[in-house]
Amino acid sequence: MSQTDRAVRVRFAPSPTGPLHIGGVRTALYNYLFARRHGGKMILRIEDTDSQRFVPGAEDYINEALAWLGIEIDEGVREGGPFGPYKQSERRDIYREHVKMLLDNGKAYIAFDTPEELQAARDAHPNFQYDASTRMSMRNSLTMPAEEVKELIDNGHQYVVRFLVEPGRDVEVDDLLRGKVVIKSDILDDKVLYKSADDLPTYHLANIVDDHLMEVSHVIRGEEWLPSAPLHVLLYEAFGWSDTAPQFVHLPLLLKPDGKGKLSKRDGDRLGFPVFPLEWHDPASGAISTGYRESGYLPEAVVNFLALLGWNPGDDTEVMNMSELIERFSFDHCSRSGAKFAFEKGKWFNHTYLQEMPNDKLASLFVPVLEAHGVDAGAFAPDYIAAAVGMVKDRINFVNDLWDNARFFFVAPTEYEAKAVKKRWTPGMPETMAALADLLEAQEDFGSATLEPLVMKWIADRELHLGNVMNAFRLTVVGECKGPHMFAITDLLGRDETVRRIRRGIENIKPAE
Ligand code: GLU
């Protein structure tokens, strides 16, 4: 069957060895976009055959991260499905049976070499590799009599099963982004496929067997798995599955935002951006690593940002929600070279999505921030909070930034920006402000449409300096000389609060020496 008329079934196959890295999230996203684009299925398979590296909490973390981002799973541990179990540690019988198939067909063999013996071989031959050139001098079922092999196994000796790689073969790896690459089988070693010690297969065997049994059509994964691909091609062949082998798609690496090389957690620490989708509490060290969610990113923004790291829609469209991404996604516009992790662009996406969010929704996200700063948000009407965030949202990249920009709507200033005081709180200004307070206090209609022309006329009639007066006014109300339009602020604060703030400013602002 050709790849093109095959039902699309893709899998995201993380190993629960820690928090999902942002590169892994992009892999999951591309799998998802491709599956949805082609009406296919998205499988989440947990590859937990390496018991040494298992980390408690990692699987839950993966599920929670994907759910937060809106990457829906069709078949998986939680979702179930016709090809389960979807956790490799629950598929031992299947792997055992497949290991036996390879042994019976002479495609694999049993090896008893102890770690010490392997180390001795490495010490003796600097370039030692377990392969056609060395296997006949090692302790395995190819060099030992069958009875001895049986006896050792019956007596409970530990062994591994190794794949028998035939030398002198050309192995063709066909990658959708990279085309066909041919490598010599001689450079491959006889990889361990199974370990009797924990009765579990290694990654390679389990991965291949499951991709076959789960009828995976496309293996979309990070470029770091490309070196495993030739072995996987040979394994499909050894099982007789080459005709239905999945199409490989190895995604380009995510690179450091600056300089060369692969993106690492250290880059995030150094430059101040998260490399994990959600906050991660390391169960062993207790260390906490920040996540995109906890740093105030919206899942839509993270998805949009990640989608464009290695792919573009074919034109310069940047802002696309999940359904738009699905509609436009294709590997035709996927790049082969690494994508720089331009985290500043991630902030821009967050800013952009925050602008599109209705003010009442944004206000509800701001309430916990207010509470965290000791403000009793319940004392303010929802409309008031929504109007306040609406006035400042064009200045923010994150919900948390609302505090710096809108705090004065909730807490009257008690301190005043020193530079502005020096410049604006000039002799005579307290008296001018007192007169302004009197004027405002007498106002029935405090709406900006009435108040603005009234104050403008008052300033003009007295031949006062417009900039000086308005900035001093702002200083008393906001505490500094920035913020939205002054009469939009007074409109929302209302007469009593505005007048109270002017009077408090007159009392508390100490002119510069
Ligand atoms: N378990 C591997 C991982 O942790 C899966 C690689 C693959 O997708 O084949 O990424």
C-alpha cells in the first residue's frame, strides 16, 4: 500500500523521564496538526521501558501539558482505543513474542557478556563495537553450543537479545523532509533489543513493534532520532513489515536564540524564558522549573509560536489559531534546518492574543493577580475591572504585567515618582491643584466628554501651562507620569476618588530639595 492512500495514524511517544521539553511539545503539535489536517488519528504512547530512567509524575505532566495546549489525543492510556495497552510496560507479552520471532528466524541472538567483559573488550579495542567483526569472539548463542545456552538460561543467568546486523548492506532511509539517505550497515552495531534482567525490550524493539501493531502511518519525531532510523529500517525488514513501514519525518532541531547549538534548559535560565510548558517540581531534587503556563502565557499563543518554529503556511501569515493551523499545515513548508528559538516572538504572540481577548475574560485572569497583591478584588465591580484592563492592555505582554500598568485603579498612590515630582511639583503647583480639586468636586457630570473640555477651558482661562498642570494632576492620581488618557482614568475612578487623590497628593508630595 502506498503512503498516500493509507489512513493517517500518528503517535507522540514520549518517555516519562522528566518534564516534557518545549521541543517535545512542538513534536506533539506537528503530529496533531498533521493528524487533524488529514482526518487521521493521534495516538499518545508512553514509552516507559527504561525502568532506570522512570520519573514519577512525568506521565501526568505530559497529559496535563497536552490538555492545556489543546492537543487532543484520540487513542492513549487515558483515552483507550483498539490498539491498547498504550503504555509499553503493559505490553511485555507482545514484545516477548516478537523477540522470539526474531530469534527463531535467525535475525537476532542471545548474548551473555557481562558488563565487565564488555568493558574489557572496549579497553582492548578502542573502537570496539559489537558487530560482525567482533561478535564471533564474544559470549553469545552464535559462539556457544546450544546446550550451554539453554543451560545458562535455565539456571537463571542474565542475558540480552541482540539484533544481528548483516554487514555490507546499503540501508535506505526515506525521510519526507530530507529525501532518501543511504548508509552502510557496517557502521551499525548489534543493538540490544531485550534484557532478561527486567524482562523488557529496549526502545528500538518496542518502538518498531508498536508502530507496526498500532498501524502508524507516519513517524514524526525530532531530528535527534534520525541516527536510529537505519536500525529501524532493518528491523522492519527483519520482521517482514517493510511494505507497511511508516513514513519518517524528522523535524529540525530547536536552536539557541543566540549563537549556535541546540536549545537547552540553561539557555532559558540564562535569557529568562521557560523551556517547559508547565511548571515542573523535580521529585528527586525538589527544584522547581518555571513553565509557560505559570509565566503567564496563553496556550493559544504558545501553540501559534511553536507551530512557526520550523514551519510556515507558505505566506507571511503569523497569527493563526489551532483550526487555522490545522487547515494550513503541511510538510511542504517545513524546513530541514534548525529553527532558532526566538522567545521574544513568543512574547509578541502572547501580547497579540491578549489584545484579542474580551476585556471581561482578561479581567477574570487579572483577579488572582490583584488578590496576590493584597487587593480585595471583590470590592470592585466586574465592569470596573474590565474597563481598567481594557485601558492598559495594549501595554502588556503578560497578564501579570497588568499589575504595574493598572494597579492605580485599585490602590491609590502613596509614593510619587521622584523625577516627575522634581519636574512638575513646582512652586505654586499645590495651590493650582487645590483649585482644580475644588473645581472637580463641584462637578455633577464627571464623564470625560464633559470634564475634559471643562478642565481645558479652566487651564486656558487662568493662562496656566497645560503640560505642567496635566502632569501634576496625573502625578496625584496615578503616582507617576504615565498611563492611559487622563480623562479616561478620571471617568473610571469617579469624582470622589479623583478629588481625594488630588488632596492627598497636595498633602504628601514633598517638593524636591
Ligand atoms: N520514546 C522516544 C522519545 O522519548 C520516542 C522517539 C520516537 O518518536 O520514535 O522521544
